[in-house]
Amino acid sequence: MKVAVVGATGMVGQIMLKVLSERKFPISELIPVASEKSVGKAVTYEGAAYPIVSMKDAIEKRPQLALFSAGGETSLQWAPQFAEHGTFVVDNSSAWRMDPSKKLVVPEINAQVLQSEDKIIANPNCSTIQLVMVLHPLNQVYNIKRVVVSTYQSVTGTGKAAVDQLNSEIAGDASAQKVYPYEIFKNALPQCDVFDEMDYTKEELKLMREPKKIMGDNTFSLTATAVRVPVQGGHSESVNIEFENEFDLKDVVDLLRNTPGVEVMDDVKNKIYPMPLYSEGKDEVFVGRIRRDPSQPNTLNLWIVADNLRKGAATNAVQIAEYLLSKNLI
Ligand code: 2RA
């Protein structure tokens, strides 16, 4: 299969290439695409150099699949041009996620909504993916009433410049390019992306809106606070969930243990719980600190960690492509 990777030089694009290779995705021709200034340079895939081409050249090659991670504006401009020539686009930007005509997919939850005419498919936000991987199975059994989530997000979610800022600050180099409004080292910024008129950030709005579309359930309420922390291995989330129905805590843990793509790490007596240091480079969504909330009935607290560049972005996108392949849609 001819596969274009748009944004191939970015952090997510590079992980997409890694995941495609790890999962032995059947690529007959790899078409790396990046900004005009990168055209002619090369990316490495499975030990070989592949020249970066322009968007127009990539479209002319008529790829069956295009994995996009190049920002919303680029996706809005170019994804339709790929799609109108029959390419399936899986887009990691926020451009299409809440478009009612586009599917927003976490394969373990709602891949079945995909059809052959879905030529632009939205990959959810990283912090959304790890959250719904845990919320969905619980909702099916215990009927969620309300969710309160606070995130502790890796600088890798912002991109390479943010990682460079953190590493420079750790090294004591105050001259590094500032991506954030403040130092991130020894700090926690209660701002991921820009604020809206209600003083919520775009990241918080994604967390509050995307889960309902993916889970196909508008009956529960969800509020979020997204925080950036000086971490690189993945996003962490503290989640409080109130259910309509009573639950047995052991049943909740057993349910999550039997959920594909979720790994329970919950043995506090031995200090076993999810951490970004552990999740980095893995595709599972790790959940722990699962405990009843004594402040109100039918409510529990838990802690979710995942590598935001993998299951939170690249791996989920490749899994969508694998689903399309498995159903002979592509
Ligand atoms: C972030 N989820 O972490 C956003 C975009 N990757 O900044």
C-alpha cells in the first residue's frame, strides 16, 4: 500500500514511522511529506532514506492512506485534496474532530462507525484517548453521571521546541527559545493551549467535548483542568467519576483488567502505580490508584497515564488504518 506520512519530520510523524514499522504495516511505497523547506531532505524508515516530497507530489502519487500530523491549518487545506483522489486520511490535528460529518475514532471503542465513504477520519486528542479508554468500559456497566479530570501533561505534547526549552532550563541555559509563557522546569503551568472567553483552554474544551462523541453518549457531564508539567514520558490524569449505578470496587478493577489496551497497575502497598517514566514508549493506557471516593455515593477516583505520542497519537492513528485494512475498506 502507498502510504503518505504528512508531517514526517515532526515528533508525532517520527513516531508514526516507528509504529508503522513495529506493527509491520504493509507499505509498498512510503511517501514522507513535510513543509516546503524540508522537500528534498530525507527521513529514515527501516534503515533506508526516503526523500521528502511536497504535498502536490504526494497527491499525484495517489496514496491509499495518508497519516497527517501537521497542524489544523495544513489539514484543512490539504486533507480534502488527498480525499477527493480516494486517499483515506487519518488526521491527528483538531481540525475535523468535532465536524459532525467526520468520524472521531478510538478503535477499541468505536471503530465500527467507519465506512468506505469516510475519507477523512479524525484522530482524537491525546489526553482524550487515554481518558476514554477507561471511561468507556465503565460507562457501559455503571452509567457515568459526571467526570472531573485534571491532567498533568508532558511537554512532548507541545512539540520539540518545548522539549528543548525544558532540557535547556534543566541545563541552566536561560537563553533557550521560550515556547511557554513561563519557565517550565520546577513549575506547573495551568495552561495547555490558548484560553477562550470562558477562561477555559482549548485543551480543556477538547477533553470536555471529544469523549461524548467517541463514546456516543451525551448524558454525562465532564469538566477538566489541563496542566503542563516538566515531564517527557506521557500524560497523567487524575479522574473522579460519579456513576448512576452502585459498583463493587473489585468488579471495577476486574473490568479494567479485562479491557483490551488497558493495563491496571494498582498495588499501593508495594508502591505500584502508573507513571510517565514507565509509560514512555508503550502503547497501553495504564490505570491505577483506583479507589472509592468517600465524599459521595457511587463515585471513584483513579489515575491514568499513557504515552501521548504513541497511544495518544501515532499508534491510535495506525490502529485506525489497520482497522480499515481488516475490513477491506482500504
Ligand atoms: C498537548 N494534547 O498536549 C495537546 C496537543 N498534543 O499539548
